[in-house]
Amino acid sequence: MKNTQKIIIIFISSLAIYACSTKKDTIISRNYHALTTKYNVLFNGKEAFRQGIEGINNQYKDDWFQQLPIEPIQFEEDKIAIPKFNNSGPGAGFGSSNNNSETKKELTTFEKAEDKAIKAIQKHGMNIDGMEHNRQIDDAYLLLGKSRYYSQRFVPAVEAFNYVIANYPNANLIAETKIWRAKAAIRMDNEERAVETLKLLLVVRDTLEANLPDEIKELGNTALAMAYVKVDSLQKAKKHLQLATRTLKNRAQAARNLFVLGQMYSKENKKDSATMVFQKLANFKKAPYKYKIRANIELAKNAPNDSTAALVLERLKELIKIRENRPYLDGLYYQIGVLHQNKDSIQLAIDNYNKSLRAKDAGDKQKTFTYEKLGNLSFKADAYQKASAYYDSVLQIAKDTLNLRIRRIKRKHRNLAALIKFEEVVTVNDSIVSLALMSEDQQKDFFKNYITKLKKADEDAAQLRLNQLAFGNTGGGLSGADKGNWYFYNNQSLSFGKAEFQKIWGTRKLEDNWRWAEKATIGNAVQDSAKVTKTNSKYDLDTYLSAIPTDENVIDSLKIQRNQALYELGLIYKEQFKNQNLAKERLERVAGLQPEKELILPINWHLYQIYTNLGDVDQADKFKNVILKDYADTKFAQIILNPDAILEENQVEVTEVEKVYKEIYYLYKDDKFEETITKVDEFLPTILNSDLLPKFELLKAFAIGKFKDKEAYKTALEFVAVSYGNTEEGKKAREIVARLEK
């Protein structure tokens, strides 16, 4: 009996060993290895590959403001190759990496899939007399090639695909393999061969033989679209994207294809076609959600300014209410703002732009567009300082500083820099001069009110911080666990509160009316009083009163700086921003402030030009008459009397301009700096279109630097740097400003 059992066991073992052999072509061995390959090694490999694809779809960061790549993966041009497998099999470098435990730990999902494919080929391949008898091996080679494709090893991937095509010409996956080989060729910049291969497959084979499955047609047309996009043949790319999106079998790639197709139509301003495509995507129930929500945003972008826009607006408002859309609130609010702006509902637009900025998951690039919109609205409303702040926010956030849009914003921000500087000079000097002209009682009243407001603001801020610290973690009760979080049981809160109190109030006795100034000392009155004064200097009235200038020369200097800034502002508004009303306002104000003698003529000249441009003949005549009466011998008067003469600004000969420049330059060399500035101001209005204009402005800045302070010199240079930034003079001025700031 025992011998019989031994015989049976030996027979079964021998049969199993015989069946496991890859060198015997039997029904048992073929089926055994096919099943083991499919449901063990290859199954695990395909699972790893599927996880890798899911990872790409979930983790790839799309730039929704640019045309998306058809395939959601970014290959690195200088990527370091992954460790190679030992070469011990047919095809492209097959081998086992089991001996290298470190490499195995670092394998990505695609490398794991490649490892499983190699294992299937090595351990279960039945290549007998040049013929493969395991019907699953072609699947293993295809998985091997696809895994290498996503690992950016395109040459070995092509070798694996070629092995399938050469050795399994009748396999049911031959069409898919050819498509993947074409995709690898596209990645290796061999688009012509890829297009030829795909056309033979999709046109010739599909026509002459049995129709290809819809999944294969989708994959092939998607690959063809990739090839045509790479060679900038966008019309053909659109054609194949249309063919690829007929059936929508692969839901992730189909959704992406629809989005890319819609973007192409939008770029060509074919709004109707784009709307149809994005609507199809929005209605595609199986599409990944990110594509559907972005499709709704794109529908809003392409909405005409009519009743359709109102429907789209309501749709966006409904989407905002859905909890799942919180990650997309920045884009939704932004697009609602755009729709309101298109309807001239500016305040509603601003409100929604601000909501877009405050969205929790707001992206940096979305913020740059939102800040730009707010900046443009402020600029259009003549709120140039606010516009400058918004443009500055764009530049702080933007990462791609070489982008044409960002460079344009940077140019606008730079042009506003001088304007902001001059406006600050006017504001500050106006405040100081007005304080200096007040009586002593008025000055005291003014700063007492200011100190009271300052204390109130500091108290509120300190109390807010205390509340946050004391009650931020409490749950409403005082159980044993929560007791230490309450303010009076929290040593950290108490210490912070004492420090804040002493910082604001100093040392005070516990009594009524403790806030009064005379109650500020205890014990050693002199010492504590000195301490309080030192600590609370910003609440000390004398500190502010002592800072008000009393010297007439200082006050006069402030007035001169203010007047010069007003004049420069008038020129900037007139020449750079073409805002005649603001230019008129600044110039008329400085004209009424008894400006320096050298400014009177140019002020009257510019106001004459402004009112002429505005069509106000009476006001223009007023300033014209001043020039003709008080400055009859100047070139300004000659231009007014003889507008068609050779002295007209666009007809002044370069040689004459050069001659005048030399004359003024010699004045500068002779240390006649004030006269240099006067001559430049007189001559500039006659050569507004001359290429030599920056030279005169830079010479004027140099003259200012010789007899005025550093700030005046820097301000004049900044004007040249901003106004003529692309000229040699502008660059020179910018270099000097940089040195002055060190």
C-alpha cells in the first residue's frame, strides 16, 4: 500500500514537472503556462500599469489657461535612465532584477509592470524551434513596451513592439501594438513614420479587412492627432480629434480629447463650434469631474453677450453652491466676474474677482489673471495707484516672468512707478505744509485726535490677539481637560496680556480713571515716567509737534518739491497715459500755487495744448494769450503764431535740435544748472517727436542732481528710466538709480 502511494506521488510530481516545462509542446504545458501567465504574473503587471495610468490622470497638473497636451504626461528631455535589466532573453534587454534589492525598492508602478512582463517572458515563454506556444506572451511584450514608454525609454519600447509585430503578425493585439510603436516614434521626433504607420492601419486595414474595434480607432486617431499637433498641422489634428471622440470608449482620454478640441476652436475664435464641443463634454456622464467643471467654465468664456450669457451665469452660480466644486471656486468666481464686466456691471465684477482671490484653493496662475483684471479696471477708472498695487501682486505671484503677458504687465507697472512716486511726494508734502501753516492749538488738536485713534486701533488689535490666544482652543466649558485653555488659567495668555498692557499704557495704579495721562506713574515717578515715555513715544504729543518744520527755508523747499512733482505728474498724465483731464487738474493746481518762474511758461504751454485737444477754445485762448503777451520772444509764441513754420515740432530738423542740445550742454558744463533746466523745459515742447528727447531729459536730470538733494535727483532719473526705458538714456538712468539705492 505504501509503495502504491509512493508511485502515485512520484507519477503526479513527474507529471507536474513535465507540465511545467517550457521546452515541451503539450496541451498541459501550453495551458498551464498560459493560465499562470495571465492570472498570476501578467495580471499583477497589468494592475501595476493600471495604477500608473491612474496616478498620471490624478496627479498631472494641467495648465487650464494653455492648450492641454493630448497625452497628460510631461517627459523630461534630460531624464536619467532607470537601472537596466540583465540581458538574458529575446527582444530588448530582458532579465531579472530580483538580485538587486535596492533597485526593487525604488521601482515605480511602470517599472513594476515592466518587471512582471519580463518575468512572464522569462519563466513562462515557450519558444520552441522559433515558435512561441504560450498565447499570453504577446500580451507580455506589449505590456513591456508600454511600461518602457511611460518610463521614457522609447528605443527599448520600440524594440519590444517590433518583436510582437515580427513574431505575432496575426495576434489580436497587433493593431494596438502598432499604435503604441507609432506613439513612441512621435516621442522620438519621428512624426512622419508615425503618421504613415497609423494611416496604413486606420485607413487601409480598416477598409480592406474587418473593421477595427472602436477602442483601437480612438487610440489610433488620438495618436495621429498627437503627431499633427507636434508638427503644427492643427487642422488635421482637429479632424482626428473629432474622429477620436465619436465613441468615447476610453472615458479619461475621450474627455481630454474633447477639451483639447474645444480649446482649438476657441483659439480660432470659432465660438459656436467650441460651445458644441464643451457642451458635449459637460454632458458626458462618465467623464472625470475635473474636465466637466472646466468645460462649464469654458462655456462661460465662449458665451455671447446676450440671453445665453444670462443662462450661463445662472449655471455658474448653481455650480458654486455644490460642495464638490470648492476646489474650483477661484475659476468659477473669476468667470462670473468676467460675465458681469462684459455687461458693464463693474462693481459686481470686482466683488466676484475678490471672491476668486479669497477662494481657499485659489491657484497662483488664476490669481495673476484676477489681479490683472482688477488692475485694468482700476487703470480704466484712473485709480492708477491701486492699479499699480494690483500689477505688483501679479508680478509677485507670476512664476513665468518671460511670458509675453507678464512682460506686458511688468511694463505697465514700471510706467506707473514714476507716477506713484510723484503722487506720494505731493501727498506727503501737502500734509507737512498744511500742518506747518496751522496754529499751535490747531496742531495740538490734530495730533491729539490722531493719538486717540491710534490707541483705539492698538487696543482693538491687542484685544483681538488676546481673544484668539485665550479662546481659540476652548470648547465652551471648563472641564478638567479644557481648564488650562481658558485665559486666566493660561500662563502664556496672562504673560502676553501683561506685556501688551504695559506696552500701550505703561505702569498704572488700580483706581478709577486709570487711563488719564497723569495717572501713568507709581512709586518712583521719575524713573517710571521716563520708561513710559520711552515705551510709548508714538503716543507722545511732543514727539509729533517737534517733527513739524518751522524753518521757512525747509517749508519753501517742500513747496518747491511739491510743485515740481505736480508739474511732472501733469506731463506723465498728458504724454504717457493720454489722460487730458488729470493732466489739466495737476497743471492747473500747480499754476495756482505760485510755482517757480521757470515752470510758468511750460505750464501755460501744456495747458494750451490740453484745452486745444479737448476743444475748449475759450480756455485755450486764455493760456495762449499769456504766452503771446508775457513770452512773445519765445519759440512757443512763434509756434502759436506760425503753426505751419519749420519750428513745428514734427518738422524740426535733427541738426537744429543737436545744435540746441550742444548749447544747453555747454551751459551745464559751465555749472549753470538752473539755467540748463530752464532751457530744457522751454525747448522740450517743440521736439516732442524727436529721437533726441531722452538726451534732453537725462541732461535735465543731471542738472537737478548738481544743485538739488539726492531724492530730487533720484526722482528725475526715475522719470527718465520709466519714460524712455528702451533707450540708452533710460538704461543709463536706471543704472544710476540702482547705484544710488545701494
